[in-house]
Amino acid sequence: MEKIDYTRHYQNWHNDSPEHIKATIAIYKKNILPYFPQDKSSHILDIGCGMGFLLLTLKQEGFQNIQGIDVDEGQVRSCQNKGLNVEQVSDSIAYLQQNKGKFDVISAFDVLEHIPPDIQISFCKAIFEALKPTGFFVGTVPNANSVLASRNRYIDFTHYVTFTEISLDFVLYNAGFRNIDIQSIDFIHFSFSPLKFLHWLLFKTFRFVRRLNFIAELGMQQGKKVPLSFNLIVKSSK
């Protein structure tokens, strides 16, 4: 397989400046941290940890037993320069199979869409088996129901798919998970700042139009339940 530099893509949105790190950690604390346990001694593995923003968030919150893996050399180097326990791994499934029953939490944010469809279930099964009996998985994927689903699918050369709440449930269930909770996750919130308020108002208006579109196509019962966020977030356990 041709070696690629994924950092080239990732740096369209992320960098290691103190300002960006601070802002990104704030987003994680508000939107992602509530999905993690209260027990600071929990053994947590972040798959596809990127430049380590989640790990930095957990570290700031006092979690003591956190580590990450990623396939990209540049992002692993970025994490290691921050003093994070991160390892470059070429085969994540093999890594997970070598660590069966080890982790309390495994996270994979914006990772599953990078896995070829024919091994997605095997990948999730390896996650399932690497969890302790009381452990759980948390992650995000691009939402195929979103108005920007096509952009999200093709903005990254290494994306294979996007997911609906139904297809994501299918993959996780067939990997062994039984308690599967899939929700919308949005990063746009109400603010009194004029520009941010305008952004929020436009977001709410066009999201409402999108909802009407689904109701018109699928009927009220189905159309009102379809998650419309840019991403889906899932928390699932054995």
C-alpha cells in the first residue's frame, strides 16, 4: 500500500498552536467529556487519536490511564511531542486482538468511516473483545442523513462510507454489542454574540427545513426521528 501523509489533510482544520489546542479542548469538554466515566483511573484507549486533543482533554480532567494509537506518523509525533502516551500502529485490528479484555473505554472519533466496509464488523468486533466485561465503546461517524453528507463523504480521500443510525447499529450489533445508543451531536450552540447568534439562527432555520423534508418523504412517524446532525455519536457496551 502506498504510504500517505494524512497530516496534510488533518491540518486543514487542526494545528498545534496553543490557541487552537485550548479552543479544541473546550469543545471536547462541552460535547464529548460527558460520555466518559467519572472514574479517573479508567483504562482508556483512543483509536485514531490524531493530534491528541481528546487525550489532552482527558489528561486535564485528571484521567491517569490513557493511551492512543494512530497509523499516521506525523500525528503520532505531534502527540508524543505533547508528552502523550501514543503509539504508531499499522494494523489496529491486530493491536486490539493482542489486548483482549484490557480496556474500560475504547474511543474512536471519526475513525470507522476510514475502515474498508468488508472489515468494519471485524474492526468493531476487535474493539468489543478488547473491552473489559463492563467496558464500553464511544465514537463518532459522519451522518448520511445530514444535508452535508456528500461533502462529509468526499472531503476526505480516505473515507469509504458515511452512516445512518440504522447502518451503524447494524455494524455494532453484528460485532457483538447489545446496548447501543446512537444520538445526534451538534457543535453549534446558542450564544449572545451577534455573529454566533446569527449562525445559530441560520442553523436552526435550515435544520427545521431539513426536518420538514424528511417528514414529507418518510411520513411523520419516521421523519421526525431521523437524526440530522453532521455527525452521529454512539455509546455501546456488551
